[in-house]
Amino acid sequence: MTTEQNIDEILIPILEHVSDPEIPVLSIMDMGVVRSAVIKNKIVYVEITPTYSGCPAMDVIGDDIKTVLKVAGYDSRIELILAPAWTTDWITPRGRKALEDYGIAAPLGAEADKDVLLNGKRIVKCTNCGSQNTRLVSQFGSTACKAQFQCDDCQEPFDYFKCLK
Amino acid sequence: MKNENLYNYILGIADNSLILGQRLGELTGHGPSLETDIACTNMSLDLFGQVRSYYQYAAKLKGGDATEDTIAFLRKERDYVNVLLVEQPDRDFAYTMARQFLFDVYHLLFLQELQKSHDITLTAIAKKSIKEVSYHQRFSTDWIKRLGDGTTVSHDKMQEAIDSLWTYTDELFHQTAADKAMVAEGIGVDVTALKVKYYSLVNAVLEEATLKIPESKWFQKGGKKGIHTEHFGYILSNMQYMQLAYPNMEW
């Protein structure tokens, strides 16, 4: 079992066109959900892994990958794999920036994440004004991967992408 | 069927998550507050996601026309082997959180062991699920403490919920024939070995929450053999309504 991605370079610009339907600013490549994509006998074999088991976006992502590859002239087979399990560490720096620009605070490290979700520590930066005077509203948010926060300085409510290790 | 023990073993794990997921899903739009409503349905979604992985695997073992959907929706009451705890209804939020907590503590201990299984599909599902389930346990533990060590009213309601659900906890550690066969093959988890740890973890939280640990030594059982409480028929009729009304319908 390997945590390395195995993606044919020719396919990268094609796959970057597919975004997470629930976070449209984030490409699936920056999300780290594409684990391998290789061409064998003119067919592209793609392995994707879910962020959360129940992530309803996976079916759509699979269909979208098929569509962009079809446009690029490839038939494809998509397989959903569970191991190794996805972690927020696989989100690229560009992906983290896209999240922040979109108004979703990017995941902190595992320890800091525990502090904000369990111990009420105020360190998540508000995506609107940058203040760290923010508080947890709910450990669960609009999708499985997020928690709800609010800024006590500018009052902006925002999502925080939970750390998953 | 070849691998019949493995098939039954998978159902023994997955049915718990299916029925608990259904119970939590019933709270959609009915939670006591927006945040807790969303939390319960998020946990429900995690459980359904896990169930899909288990049932897809079970369907592959069964072969023929079996799919994750036929396994989820087209069995009769006696064929569901979930523990009685998870089918208990949402009487109030204290019950919902007590049920969740009493299951989460078990679920996490179970998945920690399942990660060591010789079956690579089960270890993959376990490693994926464990991240989600540890988050559920944090959430439910938090509410046990908050309500237990809260106002007189919240304390009494939480105590009542724990007292009445306690009778369903022992069944978590009963072994079925499929369990024993799978433990022997290094695939299954020996649930009997989790019991001491389970009660020590649960009791520590109850104490911190200023709740009394129930003294009753009499426990209900039957779910693992398909003998369910009176609530189960109602869950199934809800879950199976679409398939009964429109046989073979698909999304």
C-alpha cells in the first residue's frame, strides 16, 4: 500500500478541470482525491478515494471525470478505493488557498484542530477579516468535512474544513 | 454460498450502522436546534457511507443479482441482525445522545480491532470509518457530560435515558456463530474481549457527567439473532416503503 499518487502527466491538465461539486473552487487534483490515473491500451484507469465514507459528491466526481476524459478522446474506468484513507494533508497548498479565498478556513494541524473543536481555543482565522477571535458554533457543518464557526469581531459566520488524519 | 460466514459477519457489522443511520436520519428537520440537527444527519451520512462499503462487499460475496440496495432494502425483519440498542427510538435528545454514546464507544473499540483483520477489504473500511467514528464519539461524549452535568432537568433526563438503554449494552459483546468462525480465521474481532474496556470507558464518562452507573445486571438480547423489539417493524416499513410501493425502482 502506498500513499504516493501515480498520475500520468498528460492527464493532469485534463483532470484539473473537474472540481468538487460541493466546493466548486477546488479541483479534485488539489483536493487529493485522485490517487492514480494511467493509460493502458487507450483506456484511462482512474482511482479516486472519498474524503468521507458518505460523501455524496463521489458519484458526481466519477461521472465528471468520465466526461472530461471523453472530451479529450479517452474511454475510462473509474474505481473507488478506500485504502489508504484520505487525509486533509493531501490538499495541496494551491487547494488550501482556493478554500480560503472561497470563504472556508483551511484545516489546521491535528493538535490545533483538537484545540478548536474540543477545547474552545480561538485560533481559526476568520476568512472575512482575518481575526482569530472566532468561536465554534457546531462541530458539524453543511457537509461532512466542515464545522461551523463565527467571527466575534466582524460577526461573519463561516465554515472550517476539519482536519482529518 | 461460499464464504457464508463472512457474508453473515459483514451483515452483523453493517446492519448496526444502517439502522442507527436511519434513526439519526429521522431527525432531519426535527433536531432540537439547527446545529444538533445537522450533526445528527452528518453522523447518519457517515454511517450510511460505511454501510455502502460493507454491503457492496457483501453483495460481491453473495453474487447473482445481489446489490447493496437489495441487501439494504429487500430483507425481512428476521434477516436483520443489528443489536437492539441501535433500533431504540428517539424519545428525546437525551435518548438520542445516550444511544449514540453507548454505541460509539463500542463502535470505536470494534473498529480499532477490525483494522488488524486479515481481510484487506474490512481493514480498509475500518481505517476509513475510524476517523469518522472517533469524531462521533467526541460529539456524543460531550453531550453526555453537558446534559448530565447540566441543569436538574437535563441531568434527570440523561439519567433516565442511560438507565433505560443500559439493558441493551451487554448484547454488543455476544458472539454469533459467524463471529466465532471469523475470529478463528483471523478475520473477525473477538467482541467478548472488548467488554471490560467498554464499561470502564463508559463508566468514566458517566461519573464525570455526575450520572449514576446503572446497577441492573439483567440485559436484553435478540437482535443479533434477528429477534427485534417492537420498534423495528416501523423502521423497516419506513425504509422499505419505496421498494414495496414501486418494486425494483432505482434512483
